Amino acid sequence: MLASTRSPLAPLALALGLGGPWCLPAAAQEPARSAEAAAPAPAATETRVGLIYRPEPAPSSYDAEAAPEDEGVAGARMAIKDNNTTGRFTKQTYTLDEIALDATKSAVEAARELVGRGIKFLVLALPADEVLTVADAVKGEGVTVFNTAAPDDRLRGADCRRNVFHVVPSRAMQTDALAQFFTLMRWRKMFLIIGPQDGDRLYAEAFRNSARKFNLKITAEKPWTFGPLAKARGDTPTRSEAMVFTRGVDYDLAIVADEANDWGDYVPFRTVDPRPVAGTQGLIATTWHPTLETWGAAQAQNRFRRQAGRLMRPLDYQAWAAVRSIGEAATQKKTVDPAVLAPYFADPAFSLPAYKGVSLTYRPWDHQLRQPVIVVQPKAMVSVAPEQGFTHQRTPLDTLGIDLPETACKFP
Amino acid sequence: MSRGFRANASGSVVAWALLAATTLAGTGSASAYTVYVTNEKGNSVSVIDSETLAVTGTWKVGRRPRGVTTSKDGKELFVCASDDDRIDVLDTSTGKVVRSLRSGPDPEQFILGPTGNLLYVANEDDSQVTVIDVEKNKVMAEVPVGVEPEGMGLSPDGKILVNTSETTNMAHFIDTTTFQVIDNVLVDARPRFAEFTADGKFLWVSAEVGGTVSIIDVAARRVVKKITFKIPSVNDEAIQPVGIRITKDGSKAFVALGPANRIAVIDAKTHTVEKYLPVGQRVWQLAFTPDQKLLFSTNGSSNDISVVDVAAEKVVKSIPVGLLPWGVAVSPN
């Protein structure tokens, strides 16, 4: 069969006629006479996208669920292929320049190197501090930065930057999504358990705000002081003090704030009272999950698995959405000129179809990508926020996260 | 939504009895067609008699069956078995798979050429359209198109094939003699279905996420009109147009609106939406009987199909089928 004579992932191979005598390359065709091409046909133009990430340290040999080395990167690569498939018809090509940070190179140095190569779009899979230093380092150079990994609300608030767009949902969006689901279920009383790290503290803060917003009651708060017991797995017996610290609390649901995945998975089934667990583990709010298959997600899951040889993870999806934002804006504006595209991302006319059943847009007031947030347990989709009944004068999507009247973001 | 749907389903018994007495009684057995419904998660085809509206059989097919069509003589049924990367061919007299066609990976939708031999297949996972010689079971061509090719429309003269790609958001015009893409028209987000008018002058393309139907002037290859939908008490986001069918006389169009759980009835000449028919949940694809008296819709989330009396513009019955009904085809005789 012809399909077996070539890589299914190589549009260029097709364009070169490697698909066999019957395989006729569309890229050789003029896109003549279409309404779009009635304007002067754009010259074939290459858009280079820079990606900066820090690979996870090599996992312990016994870690069954370690993050893959190419987490996020594989999603960006898939989006480049998708952009190029569309680009065959719009005469646009896309390439990805990846820089994996190590101890010898800072994020700013990597960003300067990429911008020095003429790159105007930077996709970052980095923590909040590095997103800010990169954004400030490239300020005024016509560079658009996409944040795919840092959920920090301050990046959408007091520390917002005009040249940064946030694909990853903020912590506020994540905890609002959970709070809406709890409201729907009439689960009111929350027991908040907070880990020792900064991200845990910020997650707890976001959850408190969501509880206020959706009228949930936090009946108790306790710090987690027993160390990374979940990482220790089954080789340590259940620690009794970790069990009894849930005694005497009146609650419907335990909320764990453990962004590092150190101990949150230790809590389910070990509480004194039988109570479900949600937050950063148990029932979580996220962008992607292996069981998401509606709205065409099954196609993206299959395409990703064929290309990367593993399941697609939330960071892969977020990097994909960042690179696809560039491709989609270029298709819609019929140009890859960064000066045209940069202001267009925040234009209400921009929209990104991204397997969520609705088109996604960036909020003009803080550049956060508006998006449905999925609520999942480890092996199943549970719900999708915004939940039915949560309405907003603009779009139900704006019931998630910080709304225009509350924003602390003032673009300089 | 489900409340409205149930009320309609129970109320439809009376309506159906009336209809059977008035409309169908006079037409006799000539109107007894066979309706085939693919059940995407049931890995089966439900078979329904169009006169009694009863399920007469359930046939096993390959995994994730979606697109479905009959041969011109009605003796064979073609079913895209997406997860098995093949097209199953069933003998409609026995309900057995008699052979499978080499479709290329992940076939989703297809359309049969006017001679009944060439089958044009959208390979959703592989960004291409595969052209198959059905008799020889041979791949005639592979045409590279955009990301996630889906909708397939063929001009009445068979000369122009249109494929829509869901992530590229284009309608690709393909010359069926050279198998080359001759033009691309940008439409709204996630185009799902392409349907030519009977005179071949216009092409209707639904956009699931965009929430619109674009009408393309086929000669000029540009969008001349975009139909939008507004349903009281339904979120705009839930209005996701998918399947389209246009009557042969060019007077009416029916558009399935996905999770809005409605079929829009459109004056196909003025392009105004006249009414919305409440059907089952996540309504997906549509098919007329050859006499165009009835229209069937697959309702994926409620695991049933709705039957619409085309002249009366009323839903007359819902029929439970298998798990996640996706495609529907009606025998030619």
C-alpha cells in the first residue's frame, strides 16, 4: 500500500512526490482563485518558533510514572507539523528551534540566542520567575512570548506583561473549575491540606478565593508535615500520624495543595473518615487527559501517540496550543508578519479551535487563554467547567479565573 | 434539554399514528427503504425498516464504525471501520462482512463516485484523501489535504470532490480526473460536512466550533453567505453544526446542530432559518429516504435516531439504536 512507503508524518516527503506515482502533491499547486488568494499571493515564508524548556532530571529507575524527557516539546513538535500541513495551502512553513536548559545556560541567555537568530515567537515551559526575566529581556524587540507551564496568578495580575500570552490556565481557573463542580455536587465543607512549597501556598490561596467566589466553606486548614510520603510508595507502611491528623475535622472533601506531587496521592483512602480527595491530586482540574476523546480530541490523541510514542500530557497540549496559536493567527491574517500577529492574539476576532468544543480566545485584559477546564480523576473524565448554570454576560468561560473588574493587570 | 426531548418523544406516538394513517398509507410498500446506522462505540450497524420504523437487525462490523453508504444498487453497504484502518463491505441480504477495502489509516467519511466504483475516503489521522477502486480493491490515489480531513462532498457531475479539514479549517477542491487539489477556501473553525446543492452551483460547509454554515459559490470558489443560528435558552457554544442535507428541489436544508439537540430547517433559497426541530442529544449526521419524505438523524449521546417528516417539518419518532450512533445511510430501493 502506498501509505506504507512513506512516513505518515512527513508532509515534505509528499510535496517532493515520494508518495508514489499516484500521489500528487498539492504543494505544487497554485492556491489560485480562492477568495483569500484573490489578494496578491503571499510569498513562501518561514516562521521560526523558539522553545525553551528545562528537562526533568532523570527519574529513579523505579519511578513508574516519571515525566518523559520530551514533555511539552513533543506537543510543540506536533503543532509545527500541523501548522506545516495547513501551510502547504497558505505557503507558510514553520520550524522549531529547541533549547533545553542546563546548569550552564540561563533562560535569558537562551532567549537572547533565539532572538539573535531572528526568532520572534518564544514558547516557554519554565517557572514564573524565568517567564518574567525572559519577557523583560526581549521587551521592545517585537517578540511574543507564550507561557505554557507557569500557572501563577501574578503573571496575569500585578506582574503581567504586554508581550506575554498565557496558555496554561491560571491557578485561579483551576480552583474555580473544581469549585464549580463541588457546587454542582452540593459538596460544601472543605478541609484544606497545604504542602510546604511556594506553589502549594499559592494553590491554597487560589482555592480560598474560589471558595469565597462560589460560597464553599473551608472548615479546616492544616499544613502537611510528614514529607513526600507518596513518593515513597508502597515500601513504607502507612504512617499513623499522617492518618490521625484528619481526625476530628468536619468536612465533605479533602483538598490537597501539593503541586510537586510529593504527598497528595498519599491522602486518598487514608483519612480517618471516608472522604474523597481533590485539588492537585485525586480529582484535579487540568487541560488534557488520556480519556478526553470528545470534540475531536481522539484525533489529537492518536496523532500525538503516533508521533511521540507515548500518551499526550497537559504540558504537551499547552505547548501545542501555543504553537498552533501562531499558525492559526497566520492563517486568519494571511501573513506570518510578527508585527501583524502580535496584536492579533488579543483581538476578539482571533480564535483557536483546540479540541474543547468551543473556540479559544485570549483575554484582552491579562492575555490569559480562555478555555474550558476539564475535571478528571486518574482514570476518567468527570466533568468540564464552566459547569451548566454558571453564566456570565460575556461568555461562561469568564466564570473561570480573574475577571476584568478584578484584574490587577495594567499593561504598561 | 433532555426533558424537552422526552416530551417530544412521548408526544410523537400520536403524531406518528396520524402520519402513518395519512401520509404513508397511500404510498404502499414502495416507500419501505432500509436505514443503516453506524454505532461508533457499539462496533455495529443498526438496521431499521423505514416503513415500520422498527429495528430489524444489528450487524457486527469493525471497530469505531463512522462513515456509511450503500452501493448504487443497494446490495452492498460500506462502513468506515476507523480503528481498524479499513472499510468493511457488507452484503445487505445477509448482514455479513464479505470483504474489506484498503482505505488507508483512520477512514472517517467517504463518498461514492457517480459510477458507483470510485470511493473517496477522508483519512482523518493522516491528512489525506484516499481514492479507492472498489471493484479492484486498489488505491488509485492519495491526495494530501489539511489536518484532520473529514467532510466529503461530490459535485453532481462527479467532477469536483470537496474535502474539509477540521484543524486546517479549509474546504479543499479536488479535481477528480487528475486527483489534484485545485483550490482551497477558508471557512470557520472545525468544518465537518460538505454538501453540494443539486444544481451543483453551491456548496454548503458546516463549521462545528465556528457555529456557522458557509455557502460557497462553486464557480467563484468563495464564501457568499454565512448562516448563523440562535436558539432561545441554548448557549451559543452548544450550537455546533455538523450534518447537512438539502432537498433535491433546492427548497429546504436541514442542519444537525450537535449538542444543541436540534435540527435547523432552512429555506435553502433565502438562507433564512425557519425553525428548530428538537431531536435527541448530540445530533450528528442526517440522511433522507430516496423519496425525501423522511429524514433520519443520529443522536450520539442519547443512543437513538430521530425520524423527521420532511413535508410536515416535524419529528415523528425516536428509535433506540446502539452505543453512540454516528452515521446514517438509506438504501436506494
